[in-house]
Amino acid sequence: GDDRGGRRDRSEDRRRNEDRRREEDPERREKERQREERKREEDAERRKRDEERRAQLEKERKVKEEEMRKREDELQRKRDEKRRREDEERRKVEDERRKSREEDDKRRREEMQRVQLEEQTRSQAIMKQKAEEEAKRTAEEAKRKEEEARALGQQKATLSVLRVLQKLSNATPDSFDALNTELENVLQNELPNTGPQEEVLKAEASRVRDYAKQYVEQVREQQSKLEEQKVAQQRHVEESEKTARLLLEELGLLIAVAEEASEAAHYTAAPLGNDSGLEDTEVVRTVLAVEKAGKQAMSSCSACADFLMQKRPVMDEAESIRGELATTLMQMQPRIKEATRQATEAMQKAGAHKERIAKKVAVSIREERLKADMARFDKDGDGLLGKDDIAGYAKDEFGFEIPETNLDRILRQLVKPGNDGVRFEDFQQLKTAVGIAREEARGRAKRKQRIEKERRDAEDAQKRKDLIVRRHAELKEPCAQMLETLESIIPQVSDAEVAAQKLSNEAGNLNVAELRMGSNALEELCGIPRSALQREAEKMQALAKEVLDLHELGELLKDDLVALNAKRDMIDVRLKQVEGVVMNGRQLALHKAFAEKEQLRMEVAAKLRVCIEAQGGKPENLYEVISPTGVVDLEDVQAFLKKFDCEIEVDKLIAIFPPPQLAIEANGTAAKSAKEEEKENAPKVEGNDGAAKEGDGADKEDEKKAEDKAPEAAADEGAKKKHPITKEDFMRAIRIFYKVVKEIVLSDNLLIEQSRQIRRMDVGEVIEVHQGPMLDPSVGVYRVHGKALRDGVVGWITVAGNQGVTFLLPGGHVYQVVRPTPLTEELKDVEGSNVIRVLKEQQVLEVLEWARTSRSALGVTRIKARVQSTDPAVGWATVTDTDGTAFLEAA
């Protein structure tokens, strides 16, 4: 009967709710209909505005396209006209060159005829002299044989010394003393008979002896270290075996303790396994005892496992008893697992009983708590909760003011007929009903908040829409202005491109000053549109930032932004190409200047070396020969060359041995840059007659100043000649390098027939010349004596064969980067710990000096070089690493 009454009450509540909803529905439907109509009107208005805006945009786009097409056509016409004029000028230049070549050919033929006549006259004179020389030849033949005999003796003595040096270079600790004694005997008996090679062989003997001594000491040191390592290894094996056995014993003790603790936990849990009907208190006492014993047993088992995990690597170090260890550990691991299983089972059994008792106790505790709660809110103590009691319960327990309608519903549903309130048996249902009422109140509050939020969102959306429309209208004009500005930059870029193309075409025929001047002029021409483009790019960046915050605005301005970005990127790419031409022009000017200086240096070095070798000296002694006092200046160098009829202009010598202030300027650290100098030296074009007159006055003033400074210039010229040249700078200037262009053998003697091969020189290797070229009379070829940069080996090598095959060409003073590599401050900093900069491919380096990081085979060849660029730097770089990877190649 109570259930039927409750259902009847609920049906009545639903009926009333439906009646109330039907009353509210017409009003709601009317509001929704009005909202839909407003929305349709707004959509129609928005579509109309969008169509008008698209039509306007399409019209503007077509107008702009037509203007751009006309502008492009006009630009193309101007380009074609300019190209036509350039072609006409080029044809004129070609005609002039052809005429010049024809005149040169005519002069050349006339010169050849004159030379042939002179050659005929000279041949007749030679025939006349041959008869006179034939008589001399007979007398000289005897003298030559005598000299050959003496040269043969010198060669035999040289070979004897070199043979002993070769054996000493391969000496071992056992044979070093005997070979050193043999070398002393050979040097005492044979060295004085080696003639011109005496000093070279003496220095080589000293080097080989030092190298062999160092090598033998290293071998002895390594042998000593090996013996120490063997003793230490044996000691380590014994200690590891002892440690492993002690650890096994300790593990056995831990396992025994774990087994004992597991057995104790197992026996303690035995009463819980049968159905003896223990009291709950006895079960709890047993469970606590089992948990205590089980925790102790699990701790012991974990200690065994942890010990085995931590100490297993230490035990494995004892390789001599590894099999025994593995067998023992295989026997111990099942014991650990069994002890762990027993302890785990005891703990699980105790946990099951503990959980069963806990559930029983939880039910009684919960019932007592509910009774206490009901008694707390039962104000009259009749065991029933009335309407006021229920309201107080909801207020105190949940902080909820329960509505009257919910109270009436709860009383209808939970109060039995004949009772005045809710009984204890229905207290849990009362708690649920109060929770349902709370959720209903929360739902009503959330619905109110949702409606308010939708209203605010609609207002914010309308405000954002108005803002976007306003900003779109405001930004249309700036976008058009920026596009117009970018269009105005294009003719300037075209002018720069024309100038860049002209510079590229003429670069090969321009000298250094003209290249620098052209590059600077092109940079200035390119700088104007670059600055304008940068300003517009900043404006576009600000616009893009605003569009990023308002993405709807970005959709409206999409076409304008795309056009602006495309135009900007196109201009930027074209300007970068022009800027690349500027950079290439300056680099080419730098390379040409360096090539001119290098050619001049080779000329000076060759003449100085020819002079010293003509009197039987060596280039390495040239500094002391020119000035025995130890200080050399340009006048000393001039005097030395003049003595051998090899005069060189002072300007060339100053270029090779510049005074300190000129050297600073040459290295790019002068106060006035080359760009500023070219601007100052560039011809000035005046715009009117007044300016021209002012220029004439300035020229007269400059002439007067030049006349006043003439004595000072003469004094400066004298000072330049008197400035001292350091030995390091002098020796660096007269160094000559040859590059191997075809594989050739490096041997130990000038005379090929009497020489022994040292090693083969590969293509691309560089050799520094110490002496020569000198003629090998036995085969009629020229050979040079020098040192290979790859490994420092010294020997003789042929420049060109007697069949016309060329093996060496001048080169090697300049290197080119073929792989990126660090430029460091120190010679031995091969790893790049202190990097000055990273060298890039195609960069050119001027060699200042070279060295190896070690005399052993593990050493690498490194060069100290100056980077040939607008930002020069000096440092050390690796030519080839120990793996054979080449980073630098001789240019």
C-alpha cells in the first residue's frame, strides 16, 4: 500500500510539472521564432555585404592587374632597348678587338721573321765557335773525369752514411747501442768525404739519432708499463676471486636467515588454515603475529635478492671461478624463491582473514554512525525525523537550504502511513533524496549561469565583429600604400640588377681597384631599395601581429597579405642575388690582389735564391749572407741583388717587405678602410659650373699641399728603405713550394742513378724547396731538394722528366678549404677546443708556416695560415687527419 501511494504521488508530481511546462512552451516558442527571424535577416544582410565586398575587391584586383601589366610591359620595353644598346656597344668592342688582334698578328709575323734572321746569324757564329770550343773540350774532359771520380767518392761516402742512418731509424732497444756506435764510426770516417752534402747529412744524422733515441725510450717505457700491467692484472684476479668467495658465503648466511624467517611465518599462519572456529579476537591476534613474521621474512628475502643484484657484477669479475660461481648461484636461487613463496603465502592468508574481519567490523561501525547521525537530528527523540528535522539535517550536514517542494516530496515518499516522520530503516533513502534535491538545485543554478554566459558571449561576438569590420576598413588603405611602395622599389632593384650583371660580365677584365670600386658602388645602389624594403617589412610584421590576434581579420585581408608577402619575397630574393654579386666581387678583388702579390713574391724569392745558390750558398743562410750584422733592410737586399746583376724595383721590394704601418693596412686593420679610400680616390662629378670652379680651386690647393709635402714624402721613402726586416718575415717571403701534379718518387740523392727511393709522392702533396732546381747531369733533368709537408721527410725530387712530363709545379703557398674545419689558436689543438672560427668550403688560406703535432705516425700536419677574406684571421688548421680525411688542398 505504501508503494502504491508513493507511485501515485510521483505521478501527480509529473502531471503538475507537465502542465507547467505546457504553459511555458508557447512563450518560449515565440521567442525562438523571433530569434530565428532576426538571425535570418542578419545572415541575408551579411551575405549581401559580402557579395558587395567581393565585387569591389574583384574590381580593384582587375584594375591593379591591368596597372601591373602595363608597368611590366613598359619595364620590358626599357630592358629590351637597353639590351639592344649594350649589344651594339659589344659588337663595336668586338670589332675593335678583332682589328687589334690582326695588327698584333702582323707585328708578330714581322717579329718572327726578324728572329729567324737573327737565329741564322747566331747559328753561323755558333758554328764558328764550335771549332774553338772543341779544343777546350779535350782539356776539360780530363778535368771532368777527375771531378767525376771525386763526386763518385762523395756519393759512396754519402750512401754509406745514409745506409747507417736507415738502419738506425729502424733501431730496436736491443740494437740501438750497436747501431749508434756504427753511426759514430761512419760519421768520423766517411762524413768528411761527402763534400757539399756534409752539413745536410750531419743535420740529418742528428735528427735520426734523436728520433731513434726517443723511439727506443718510448718502446722501453711501453715494455715497462706492460710488465706492470701484467702484475696488476694478476693481483686483481686473486683479489676478485677472494672477494667473490666471501660474497658467496655472505649470501649463504642471508639465505639461511631468510629461510628461517619464512618457516616461522609459515608455522605462525598455520592456525588460520583450518576450520577450528577461532574467535575474531584470536584471529586478529594471529593475523598481527603473521604480519610481523611475514614482514621480517619478506625483508630477509628482499635482502638476498638485493645482495645478489648489487654484488653479482663484483662476483662476475672473478673469471677464473666463473663456472663454480654460476653453479653455486643456481643452487641458491631456488632456495630464495621458496622462502619468498612461503612468506608470501603466509601474508596472503593473513590478509584474507584480516579483510574478512574488517568488512564485518565496517558494517557494524557504519550502522552505529547512522544511528548517531539520526539521533543528533531527532530533536524530540521519538526515533522519527519530521519535516523540521529533515531541513536541519540538510542544512547542518550538507549546508543546503532544501526547498519546500522537495521536503513535501520526501515526506510523501518516505513517511509510512501512521508515522509522523522518517524511520531509521529509511534514513539511507532520506540521505539519497536530499542528495537528489541538491543536484536539482545545482542544475537550476547552472542553467541560469549558462543562459547568462550565452548572453555575454553574444555581446562579445558582436563587439568583435564590429571591431573586425572597423579595422578592415582602416587597414585597406595602409595595405594599398605598402603595395604601392613595394612597386616603387622594383625599378630601383632592376637598376641594381643591371649594374650587377654588368659587373659580373666585366669582372674578369677589371683590376683590383676597379673591382672594389664597382662592388662598393653596387652596394650603395642596392642599399637604397634594401632600406625601403626593411621599413615596409617592419610595417607588414606589425600588421601580421594584429592579424594573428584577430584571425577573422586575416581572412578578410588574406588577398592583400598574400600579395604583399609575395611582392616582398620577390624583391628580397632579387636583392639577395645582387648582394651576392657584391660579395663575389669583393672576394674576387681580394683573390686578384693576393695573386698579384704572390706572383711578385715568387719573382723576388727566385732571384734571391738564384743569387745565393750561384755562389754555392743555401737559401737558409741568405739572411746572414745579406747582412752579417744580423739586421737586414731593403737597401741591403737591393745591394745584394745588384751585386749579381739582378736588380728589382724598390716598389716591389716594399710590397713584399712592407713597413709595419703598411703591413697593418694590408691585413685589414688600418684606420681607413679600402672602401673609404676608394671613395676618396673616385672621380667626383659636379652638378653645375659653380661646383666645377670650386673643384678646380680644391685641385690647386691639393697641388700646393703636395708640393709642400714632397720633402716629407721623400723622407718617408727613405724610412721605408731603412726599416728592419725580421728574419722570420724574410724567410717566409723567400720560401718556395712545389705541388705534385703527377706521382713521382722522393729519393735520397741528386743523382738519380745513385739514389735510393725514400717514398712515393702522391698527386696534390706539397714540398718546401730547400735547394734547387739543380741539374742531374747523368740524365739531364732538374731536381729540387726539399721537405714533404705531409710527414716532414727530406729528399730529392724531379721537377720535369727529360721526355717533357711535368711532375712538379710552383704552388702550395696557398691552400683551399675542401671540408669545413676549425681554425684554432694553438698548433696542438686538433680537437678544436679554442676555435677562432670555422673555415668554410672554397675559402682560401695563405700559408705562414707549417708543422706536425708529433714526430710519430700519429702526428698530423697543420698549417698556420691567414684567411683571405674581407675579415682576415690567422690561426692553425689541419691539412689531413689521421684517418686520411683531407680538409685543405693546395690551390
